[in-house]
Amino acid sequence: MKHPVDVHVGKRIRHRRWLTGMTQQQLADAVGIKFQQIQKYETGMNRVSASRLWDIASALDVGVGFFFEGIEAVAEGVAPHGTGADMLADKEALELLRAYYAIPETQRRRLFDLARVLGDAAAA
């Protein structure tokens, strides 16, 4: 039986890998394992050891804590509604994030500011 924390960590691995445009094979090569093991981690079928999670975090250029963001809702048994975790389940949102991070930083900042102004105007 899958543990909810293992499933959550696996989803976070998959989302980060997808955002960076990395394939399962590329991540596996970077970590020194077979891609099938990455598949098992991403589905929560296999638990990720601390040292392996460290290697995966390094390969995906995030801190280890990234994989546990939103875990409080999992521990409470509720969906993390309104957080980044539920938005990451939406393929369109993931594509938008990938495109956003492909933009050079100075232009990305301008786009972010524009989106904030439009969001404020829509809420008013």
C-alpha cells in the first residue's frame, strides 16, 4: 500500500522534473539509477531514501524541502485546495509555468508585474 507522503513526494519529483523539461531517463542518468526506478518514485510505489532524495534535489536544482511543500494537507487528509499543489495537477498550469521560466529573468519580472496588475484589476 502506498503511503500518502511517498505519493506526495513522488508527485513533487514528477512536477519539478516536468517543469525543468527533463525526461525520466535524464533524471535517472543524473542520479545514477534506472529510469524505471524514477517511475516507481514518481508514483509513490517505492519510497525515496534520504540520500537518493538529496541526489534528486541536486539534479533538479531545488532544495530537499521542495518535495515536502504542501505536505501538511496530506497529513491532515485534505486536498491542499488553493495552493500550488492542486494547481500542479493541472497540465495547462504546468505548461504555463514551464513557458514562464523559459523567459529571460528581466522580461519574466515584467510579465509577473503585469499579471499582478491584471489580477488586482479583476479582483476590484
